[in-house]
Amino acid sequence: AKTVEDLLAILEARDGDKPEFKQAVEEVIDGLKPVFEKNPAYIQAFQAMMEPERQLTFRVVWEDDKGVQHVNRGYRVEYNSAIGPYKGGLRFHPSVNISILKFLGFEQILKNSLTTLPMGGGKGGCDFDPKGKSDREVMRFCQAFMTELSKHIGANTDVPA
């Protein structure tokens, strides 16, 4: 990308179907227009920031108190490990989808940069609804989620908060 318009076109082509992520990136681009005008080289750096290094999607199989098996979809989006491991929280809510997690992970890069700690940004979660679940069901779900996520995280790689 050489111009802000190029960035917006790339965003639309790649992520036009992810409204939360698209809106967040557009707002940051809008705020950075004066910076991009003074330093056009930052446009290419920002283009790289818009794309996560990794997006993981995985199934989470857990059993309720009646012995019925349930399958949820888990995610982890990881941005920018250039200076350290990815860091960011986990969200469990029925509305969780890749657009929301890309948006939150993207904003986590900016948030983490303000701490001056050497870490990138990440965000994960699942479309699991803990409302109405027993403590044991929530525990079984969390154990199943972390069993799957543990294959991709570690102290030097990704640290869910």
C-alpha cells in the first residue's frame, strides 16, 4: 500500500465481512492520516499491522451435567510478536466471532505498546454462554477450552491474560 486509500481498499477486500474489525481499523487509519501524510513509509508498516500473524480456530468439546456433549468454536488471534510474546485476554460469550476478536486483538497491540513491556497483542475466546450453566459445566468447558488452546500458547509465545 502506498496511500491511505490503498489501505482502505485492502481492508475492504480482506475484511469487508468483519464489521467490528473493519470499523476499528478505519478509525485508527482516520486518526493517523496526519502521520501518514508526513511519513508515507508508515503506511506499509500499518498494512502489516492490520493482518494478524496467526488466527486460530478450534473446536471445544465439553459435556454438560446430563452427559450431553456440546461443541463450541474457540479462537485465538495473535498480532505482532516482534518484541515479545502475544498478550491479551479471553472472552466467553455467545456473540464471540472472528471479527470481534480481530478487533480486540488489533486494539490490544496499541494498548500493550503503551505499557512499554516487550509484548505483542492477542485476543481469544469462544462462543460459549456461561449463563445458566452450573459451576461444574463451566469448569468442564474451561478445561476443554484450555486443553485445546494450550497446544498454541506458552510463556515465550502467547500469554492469555
